[in-house]
Amino acid sequence: MDKQTVWLAIIAIGIGTFALRASFIELGGRFALPAPVTRALRFLPAAVLSAIILPAILRGTEGGLNFGIDNPRLIAGFAAALVAWKTKSVLATLAAGMGTLWAMQALI
Amino acid sequence: MMDSMAKAERKDWIEGARVMLPLLPGAVPFGMIAGVVASNAGLDALAGIGQSIVVFAGAAQLASTQLIADAAPVLVVILTGLVINLRFAMYSAAMAGHLSALPRGRRWLVAYLMTDQSYALSILRYAARPEMGLPAKFAFYMGGAIPMWAVWLAATAAGYFLGNRIPASWSLDFFVPLSFLALIVPSIADRANATAALTGGAVAVIAWSLPFNLGLFLAALAGIAAGYAVERLFPAQGEPK
């Protein structure tokens, strides 16, 4: 992606994000999100982030998805998820994931 | 402005910074990863660090930078970043009742500096102290929001220059899903959120080969719908209020 396109993306996301952050504050509290929308938005982070995580750890070396135990990213992602669940520590999760990935890559 | 008022505001400002302090170290690894990933994606220093000023939203920066590295169409990059940031509209709605009466410049500062952390700390404080006036609410918010901004920017810059020295064979792009795992796994304690995460992940995998990152948008919709349905069907557990 060339420089101009990268900046186009950054500025568009920046303006859009500012608009989302300002939205209801600028409306002066005259309008509120309907309760069902607020409740639905609560699930957005879990749904979106997990939709980014799974394909990223299943990505095989040849471009497709690799569900096998010979996929270092899958094993490393699994180890990291376990550590995240047990420790709730960001650093421990990152260390477990990268450590496992590097160890698997060195072994395979 | 009256001196006594300024003094009271300063107290709220410091209090805002004090409660933010324990949350600042958590932003450092994410900021550094955003910088590392930006440099590995081939962004120059101005774009790699500048996006922390222009966008100032970690998860959106990580996901969009990864898509840039994968040479996704620019519209897909933009829409993905914005979908991740949709939650800010929800925060904005919750903050509106407290901060809408500020003058425009201050409202825009509040909006620009909004993060998961500054939103959560402020909304909790406003609920716990209904006697807080508008200047006190603003001061408390800014006291926490500005250090978070500074830490984020410094961490991205440090990560960017560190990332420049690390070869691509280290697979540093893997930090992106790992960061998201660290964010999301501890937060899916209730059944509805767990369902949203599992559904979103499963749909993303099934729809993986669809063009334009459509799988991600489908997964978001399906995950939200599933979480919402579980919450409606089993309201006894994980109810927010």
C-alpha cells in the first residue's frame, strides 16, 4: 500500500473515530441510544476481537487455514489463551504466546 | 476564573490522574506492539507513530495496521477500524448526560481523548459522587485521560523504533492476535459474552475466504446477535444491571 493510501486510511479512521466518540456528547444528551442497542454493543468487543484472533492463529504458511497440530500459531495461540485465562496478565499472555511460537518454529 | 474554583478543580485533576495511574502500565505493551507492528508493516515513522495521534485507539490501530500489511483494500481497512471503534458511540451516550454542557472546545477534547479506561473510571466516579459539578467532572476526566494519551504515544514511538531493528522472521505480527487474546479472555466471564466470542470466532473462520474482510463483519453481527440472544434467554446470569 503506498504512502498516500496509508494516510487516507489513518485519517479516515481518525475522523470516523472522533465522530463516534463525539456523537452523543455533541447531541447534548437530547437523544439516547435505545436500550437494546446499548446492550447489543456490549458484545461487540468480544465478537470482533475473537473474529480477528481465530483466523490469525489458524493462518497456515501457505495462505490457507491450518487446523493441524503442525501449525505453530495454533499451538501458540492455545497456550496463550490458557495463560490469559489462568493469569489475566497481559505480559504473561504475550510471553507464553511468543515463546511457544518461537520454540515451535525452532523445532519444525 | 476564581482562585478557589481553580484550586478545587486542580484537586479533581490530580484525583483523576491518581486513579488512572495503576492502569497506565497495562497500556505500555499494547502501545509498543502497535509501534512494532506498524514498523514491520512498512509504515514510515510519521505514519506509524502519527496514527497514535490521529486515531488514538489501540485495537483499531492494531487491526488496521495488520490489514495494511496484508495489502487489504483501503475501504476494508477503514471499515474494520471503525467497526472496532463503534463501542465509543456507546461510551459517548453514557458520558453525554454528564459532559454535554461543556463548551465546544472542551467537549471535543473529551471526545478525542476517550478510551476504554478514561470512560470506565469517569463514569464510575460520576455515579459514586452525584454532587460533582461540571468543572469537577471535566477536571477528573482530563486528569486521567492526558497521562493515558502521553503513555500511549511514548509506547508506540518506542515500539516503532524497536520494531525497526527486529527482523520479520521473528513473526512479530503474531503479537496482534496475542494482544487481543490478552484483552478478551479475562473479559468473557459471563455466558453471554462467551457466546458472542465463540460465535464471532467460528463465523470468522467459516467465512474466512469471503472477499473484502466480509467474514469479519458477518462475524461481528453474528456474535452480537448470539450474545444478545443468550442474555435475553438466560437473564439470571451475567446481567449488567
